[in-house]
Amino acid sequence: MTGYPPPTTSLTRALHNAPPEAGLPGLSAADCATALGLDGLTVALISPTGPTELVWHDPADPIGPALDDLQFTLGEGPTADVARTGLAALQDDLNDIPAARWPLFTPAALGLGARTLIALPLALGAIRLGVLTGHRTVPGALTTTQRGDVIALTNAIAFLALTSPEATVGLHSPHTDHSTLHRAEVHQATGVIAARQSLPLQTALLRLRAYAYSHDRALLDVARAVLDGTLRHLNNGSCAHE
């Protein structure tokens, strides 16, 4: 990637190693996370019609996408807050957060093994694009150098998101194994529920999320059950199996 200082740090090396024609999928989430002393990073773009959409993460990182899915399902958490307010959220230890802040998300995130969470807005000027979220399984603040690096990374990702949208949204790239939107099946299942029950899409999505939460099931698993016919109807948190 051009336009950055010589690769003298781990982060600038990761930025320089990204093929410029590949867009965001060509940037290694694993290398960027390591450079920041984190276990994983995700990028969720702001949708004009609803919740954020996860578009970038390390395929070998199970916690990052799970945290994003939790927030998508529950409607609370640092990524959701930053998408709404545009203000960064830096949580050195989830155990220190007041229970009333994220009453559903915090215990679930701790259950996944997360202890440190950071979330920063992705923006170019007044244009808010999304959220960069990072996690670590041990508590602790970012160093001064890491704080500077994460700001540089948000600027780089915002530029890629705005200038390479066709790659950013998860379309196939030869430089990455990201081939579809992370929640493509959720969107498909939402459409199925909306069509079957003559519901607005937002209502159908809320019904899908409510069912996943009330039955303690992953949202993607519930969506797949709807699509494969295992779970044919969702009505106020109950279902009929066929």
C-alpha cells in the first residue's frame, strides 16, 4: 500500500505488504492485530438501513466475529455504541465495566474469553463509515505507541473502505479467503421470514435476533435452520419444527 512512511514498525510493514489493488481484504487482520498487541481485529461498516455489517477479520480468529455477532443480536456493546455515537470506546478490562452499561453483552463477551476491547470510528471528514474493533484475552491498556498506531490503522482502513468498496464488502479477492458477507445467510433468512409472514424486513430481522437470544443459539445457526427448513416459522420467540 503506498502513501505511508517506510515500513519501520510492525504496523507499517503490514500496511506496505497489502496489495494495493486488493482493497481491505488484502490487508492482513492477523498482522495488524499482532502489531497492536491484540488477539484480533474486525471491521464493521455502517448500514444505512440497520445494524452494522462485518466485512473484515482474521479467518483464524473465532472471538472477533463471535463478538460482532453478539452485538448484532443484542443491539449493545462497544461496536454498536461507536456506530451510533462516533466516539471511541477503550475498555482495558471488561470486568471493570458497570453492569448497567452492557448488561447482556458484557457477561457473554467474558464467556467468549474477551477481557480488553477497543472500538474506534472509521471516518473520512464528516463521513462515518464504520467501526474498527479489537479484542484481547488479557486485560490491559494500549501503550502510547499502540494508540498512535491504531489511529493510523483506522485512517488506512477508512481510505480503503471508501476507495475500494467492491473489495471491502467481502466480494471474492484472490488475496484473501473472504468470499461472502459474514452474515449473508442472516439477510437471506430475514427475507424468507418477511415473505412468509408478510413482515417488513426490519421486523423480520428483529424476530430472528430475538429467537436467537431467547434460545441461546448463534444467530448464524438460527438463520441456517430457517434456510434449510429445520425452523420454518418464528412467532414471538416460538417456532414450529417441520
